[in-house]
Amino acid sequence: MGRATLTEFEFMVVAAILRVADGAYGVAIAEEITRRTGRDVSIGALYRTLKRLEKRGLLTSRMGEATPERGGRAKTYYEVGPPGVGALRERTRQIRSLLDGLSFEPGLR
Amino acid sequence: MSDRPAIAPPRWARWIILACAPRRDRAAIAGDLAERFERQVRELGSRRARRWYASQTVRSLLPLSLASFGDASLRRWIAGALAGVFVSSFAPAIIDRLVRPEVLTGLPLTAWYVVLGVASALAGGFAAVRVARTYTAAPMLALVWLLYAPAGIHLVRDPGRLVGEAPWLLLAVSAAIAGGGLAARRPLSHD
């Protein structure tokens, strides 16, 4: 099996799940991404990405409790599995390697 | 339920977003949206919260439809498509042959096809979604329907009629999608 690669948004989702840890469900993940990156996350894009990552074996999910503020609907909690952590580590290594030695001062390379 | 917010999200938006969501995720998506909507109402007021909900719907339409598409098994897709094709094209053709000579006297041909076409597209959309159990079967069915329905055949024979037929085709596609939506309504009410 080839090494799993992550797109930019997948990278954000996996990192956000790890940050939120035990309570990682849709709203918490979306808010974590918005808080850290300023990106407004649509529910559709988030769930499509979560499904795709789960299908690839990078995430696992479990049903949670239903609460009144959710109209009695249950949450789905997500957890990053070892392959997900591996993919995140690999993507981080790639980004670091690309940025290594770069100066961000204007006009300099 | 007394805990529900007094301000509700736009009904059309709620309906569309849930109809397009993969079945397995509908409850979680509906719950997440309800939770975020309630927060938006508290922080931004009802008007901006409703606008936020509508924008979520528009932005989520494509990704959720694509997720639903991937969710359905091939077997369901084939079953749904066959049900849709049968109901929306072959069945009306048979009915037409059986019924038209007696019933149609005095009725303009176009009116008959509009009624029959819209009814069959509605039924086809409904059948496809009930069998395939995914709302995205409806737009697919609409495309299939266009190929088989009498209007579609006219277009293949004489593409110049496209302009004249366009509103009618649009009506038929909308009917197929509405049929799919009607079929998706029942399971949604349990979410």
C-alpha cells in the first residue's frame, strides 16, 4: 500500500481532530479550523472530507449522544487512527522541507 | 420541544441540505446545523443566522451530493436507474398507446405530453429514489429521462426545436427532481 497523502483541507481536518481530541464532532472540528486558520468551513465540505478520510482508513467514527440543542440528534465523533497520524506527519515533513531555508522577507530568496 | 430555538432556519434550505446528504450522516449533519444555527441566532441575530444557513446550503449542495453519490452501492444505482427509466419512459408510452385514442379527442397533443411527461418524471424521480435510497438518483434519472422521453426524441431528430422545448424540458427535469425530493421526505422525517 502506498503512503497516504493529504490535501490541504484534509490536512486541516486531521490536525483539527487531533487538537479537539475526545470531543471531535462536526461543529467542534469546523470551529477549530476556523479559529486556527480563519477559514469558514461549510458543513458539506467537512462531511465529504470526513467520509473520504474514513473510507481511506485514516479516521474512525462512533455515534455519540443526542442533545436537546441539536433537536435530539446524535453526534458522530471522529478519531484519527495510526495511518492518519502517519499521513499527517508525512505531509508536515513535506511542508517543512519546502519551507526550509526560505526567508519571508520581501525581495529575499 | 421547548429547547428548540424560536427562530427556525429557512425550510427550503433545511430540506435541500438534508435531501442531498448521505443517509448515514443525515442525523449528524442536521444536528450540527441546528447547533450552529442556534449559536448564530444568539450571536448575530435571526436575520443573519438565516442568511448563514442559506449560504451553508448553497455551499454544501455539491459536496454533499457527491458524498451521497459515493455512498450508494452500484447495485442500488442500477436498480434505481432501471426503476426510474421504466416508470418515467416506458410506462407512459404504454399508457399513451392504450389510453390516447379515447381520452385525447379534442386535447392538444402538447398539453397531453406535458401532463404525461411531468407526471411520469415525478413518478420516475420518486421510484428511483425509493429504490436507490439516495436523493442524487433524481438528477441522474432526469438526464436518463431526457434521453427516452418523447421530448428527448424530438430533440435528437430535430435539434432546432431545443429553444421551443427548453421550458418544457426544464419543467420535466424539475418534476423528476421534485419526485426524488418527495421520496426522500419520508426517511428524512425520522432523522
